[in-house]
Amino acid sequence: MSDELRIIASIYDRSELGLVRAWLESHGIWTSTIGEGHVAVQWPLAVALGGVRLTVRAEDYARAAELLAGLDPYRFARGLFSSVRLADAAFILMLFFLTFVPPPARIPGTYHVERRTWAPA
């Protein structure tokens, strides 16, 4: 058993990092991270730092790569508000018109009376 570590993934989201680590460790693959502390303290720098690098032992690399390649990233993906994308599009369109489209201009009333001018006495 060697002490060599290989980077298997660069991950920018801490929740995704936790899920991937748990997935690999549930299959008996030991993992370690590089840069997790920096991202935990200064999360806006995650992109500048190249994300958190997830490492595995060199002898586990092939198996870990096979496990990660078999993951379907869209398995649990669903619509924004519902499982029907057309309903989501209609809802977003409705929100747009309710929040960003101004109401129509006020039409001034028409008064059929003579206007009197005020003159000081």
C-alpha cells in the first residue's frame, strides 16, 4: 500500500463534496480533500482556488473513477417548482409579468364641466 494520492475530482460545492465523499467511502474507498478549509472560510474564493480537490489512494483510483463515471448527475434533477417543465415555464412567465412589467399608464378622466378660474378678490 503506497501513500501516493491522486486527485479524482475538483468540486466547487460543499454539499456535492459531502455527497461524493460519502458515496466513495460507502464503497470502501478512503478519501481526503485539499482546500476544503479555504472554501469553508471564504466560499466566494472557491472558483479562484480551483474548488476543493478530492483525492483517493493511487491503488483505489481506477475503482473510484469507475464509480464516479457510473453516477447519473441528473438522477434526482426535477423541475424548478414542479416536475412538469411547462408548468414551471408558465409560473416563471406569470411571475415576470406580475413583478417586472409596469401597470398601464393612468388614463386621465374626462370631465364635462366648465373649469372655473380662481381670481383673488
